[in-house]
Amino acid sequence: MQMIFQRDSIAPATRPQPRRGTFALEPVEALPRLSEGIKRLAARSLEANPFFLPEFLEPAIRGLGKKAVRLAVFSDRDDLHFFAPVVVGSGQVLGGRSFSVWAHPYAPLGAPFIDRESAPQVTDSLIAHMRTTGRGLLAVPHLPLKGPAAEALRAAAKRSGFSMVAERQMRPILYPDMAAGIGEFDKMVNQKRRRELDRQMRRLCEVGAVSFMSAKTASEIENAFGMFIALEASGWKGRRGTALARKQSVLDFSRTAVAQLAQSGNAMIDVLRLGDRPIAALIRFDQGGLSIPWKVAFDEEYAAYSPGKQLMCDETRRWLADPTIERVDPVCEEDNPLMAPLWPDREPYGTLLISSGRWGVAARWRAGVTTAKAFGKANLKQLLARSGARRKKPTAKDE
């Protein structure tokens, strides 16, 4: 993956009045106490991120064994205005201590919860906290660079710090709110590919009765999750050792996270069946107008009919017709063989680096240090690897 740096402007700007409150790094044991506040903040956050909801975060921390995780919070009168799990680093990187929003292969989305009603004050307070605690750098990995969270963080850095973008990449993205309903699907997929998918579906219907099932209740989710695990383990992910069932702690974390998110209405499992046999399954998370198709698995015995693509086509039509969904992020790479052919739109993502000092990093740029190598690529990679921010190329989701 090519390391790309992009410098943001550091021109002076009007500074909002700092918000009265406290920034703190809480231990993970504080999550139950903070849980309700996090949920309230998520409902009014600039951006949605189901991976940072307590229902997903708690089993992820427990199952993945991330001992260095802390909970970054900004509280004011017992209410939260900022939240993100972070990993703290103590090494000297770019002249000071560092920390990073925690993103990992099972949750490659780093957008923190920022109160939309007080975003400028909260982000200014974040940089002030970095200064007073001597933390020179904050890394926010897998961040939608054109989203409101990135804009708020950049604006704060413009007022009192410095920001850059590293490891810029593109992801397929779907904007149902901008589409002309379900009929938009025929415009998105080229005619040749659409005809081939239709032909495969007709052939599949000749084999047996084809049906789609959506699991939402606790018992339905438990049953559908078992179907998904069996499909995934029997395929190429099982052979490669990347299936959820490859490790008991990962399996337990994912089962608990999906079940808990389903209880709060934030997780569903959709299954494509041939007769009574499941041949494809999709786990998806919904929160705040964002839908994430998290994991897809299919029965390789029916690969000639592209069951994973058929299921994703059906899901796409649903998203296009759902007025509550504003965007769909598959959290995958740009050339993903399942998503890329279906969705033509792309969105830039990257690791946003926020420095608490205006001149410490800027002076390096002024001296002409503009390449990753001269900037200290080895040090940055060490930081990103230690913090979990370094991008690991995701695996393809389907055939």
C-alpha cells in the first residue's frame, strides 16, 4: 500500500469559546458506567459508527484482548460530547507522545462520536487536552475524509494545531438518499453484468425454490448466525484461516456483538435460501442512517450462480428503497470483487493525523520534508502498527 501524505492548511481562523467540561482517558472497566451516555451521544453524533456502540465495543475489547485500549471521553455535567476507544502510545513520535482511535480488522471505521451541537468547542477541547497532557499526535484511522467528523477535526487543527492525511484510499459507497429509489439499481449496474446476474438467478430458480429471509429477533439471529458461521467456515475463508470460527475468542466476540446489537435493533442477518438450505448470508449493522454490510459468506457448491452477489443485489435494492438509510459503507477496499462492480461511487478514506502543536510538524514541511521517507515513515508505521491504525488490506467478501 502506497503511503500518501496530504497537508492541510494552517491559516488562522476564528476560535470558538472552549466548552466547559473534562477530557479524560477512562479505563475500559468504565464502559458499563458510560454505556447510556455513549448511546445518547451516538444519537446526536456528527457521524454514525456502530463499532463504537457499547454492544459491539465491550465484546470486542474482551475478545480481542486489547489491553492498551482506553476510553476517550469529554463529559460535561454527566453528559458525553465526545467518545472514542483509543490506544495510547508512549514512544516519541513526531516530537511527543501519541495516541490513536482504535480500529481493527473487525471494525475498520474510526469516526469518533462528536456531539453535532457543540462540535467546534469539543474538538478544540480535545486539542487543548493533548497539549496539557503532552500528547503530540492523535491518529484517526479509517476515517471518511469528506465526512463531518473529519471536517470538525480538521477545523480544530486549523485553529490551533496541524493535521495531515496518511494512507489515503478509496472505498465503494452507496448513497440511497441521493438515488431515485429502487429503479436506480438498473442505472448503477452495467447492462452486461445485470443480464448475467439475471441469467444466474433464473438458473438457480430452476434448481429449487429461492427465498430471502431477514433475521431480527433473538432466536432468529441465533439461528441465522449459526448458518453464517457454517457457510463461512466451509468456504475459502475457512481454508485460509480468516473465518470468524478460526479462533474461539473471535467467534465468541462476534456472536455476542451481533446478538447485543440485534437486541437494540442495530444488527440483522439476511439469508438467501435454496429450498431449506442456506446458500448465502450477510450480517449487517445499522445505526444513525448508516448501514454496514459487515460480513458475507456463501456456499461454494453454488458458486456458479453467484449467491453472494445475488444477496448483495437484493440488499442494494432494499437500501435504495429505505428512506431511513443515508449511506451504506461496506468497509472494504476499492477493488473488492463483490462491491466494486455493483456500486460506482467511491469515497476517500484515510488516517487523519492531528498534531497539538502548530509549528512542530509544520516546520518540517517548511523545510521541504514532504515525502513519507523523509518525514519518518518508519516511525509512523511503528505508531500505526502499535495503535492498530496501520491499514491491513481487507480480504474479499465474496466470489
